[in-house]
Amino acid sequence: MARRTRPLPTAEEALDILSRRRTRPPSRPAPSAGKTLAPTLKAMEAKFGQGVSGLQNRWREIAGEALAHHSMPVKFVKGRNGAGGVLELRVDGPAAALIQHQAPQIISRVELMLGAGSIAKLRIMQGPVRAPAAAATRTSRRRPPLDAGAEAALTQDLAAAPDGPIKSALLRLGREVLRGRS
């Protein structure tokens, strides 16, 4: 049996072939992490719940405006065998007594969101509370500068003081006090 060999293309023919088609199939991009993880995350959320992040997002509605300013949920520990869990709250020192006094109402409001019997008790930890997300996004308005007459009067009142950090601190304090009056 004689093998029939095909002649190799010339350089011009090779360039023509390569310009018309690719020699390798294009590589596929990696699948997005969101699409890949979405079913897993949904299954975990159905099994374990949202946890503390769902409570943090709605804490103002649950605890009320006054208590939400001084407290925040930190951790939710699910109970074993379907028993109620423990919700840990970080609370500013003086507000801890208020939270403890209103614990039954807070537990009932949390159970409205997570389901009946999901919380057995609150664990209160005293510590600094960061500003809630809604308050952090609010921008504070800068007060307008003093008018020229008030600035001149303040500078004239402090003219006798020696130059230095004390004089500049007194000027800043005077400006803030005078801005608060208007």
C-alpha cells in the first residue's frame, strides 16, 4: 500500500489560509462568579437564613429610631435542633439598660422578620456603635462663613492676643460660636 502524501502549501498559500480562518478555536471566557454562586447562595440562605446582614439593613424599622442610633446587631447564633437562637447586639453604654428593658418587644419585632421562635434571647455587649448606614450617607451641610462685619469684630477683639496656636484656636472657636447664633 502506497501512502499518498499531500504536498505542503507554499508560503503564499499558507498566508492565504491563515488570513481566511483561525487555526485554533477561540478560548471561552470564564463563567461569571455571580451566575455560578447564585444557586449555592440561594440554597444556603434557604437553609440558614440571611443572618445578621438582613437585620442590619432593617434595624431602624425593628428597634426604632432612638434605639437604632445607639445599637446594632453584630451576630446571630442559630439554636440547635430548631430551638431559638441568640442575637448579639452592640450597644452604647448608657443605652444598654433601655435595650434590656425593651428586649421582649425587640425579640417580637425580629421574629416578625425571621419567623416565630427564631430568637430566644438577646445578648447585649457594650461598646462603640458605628453610625448606621442611612445616617452615614447623609451629608452634613456646611454652615456659611461669617459675614465680613462679624469677622472684623472678632479679629479686632483678639488683636491684643499674641500670635500663635492659642490665638488661632480662639479665632476658630469664636467663628463657630458666632455661626451658631445666626
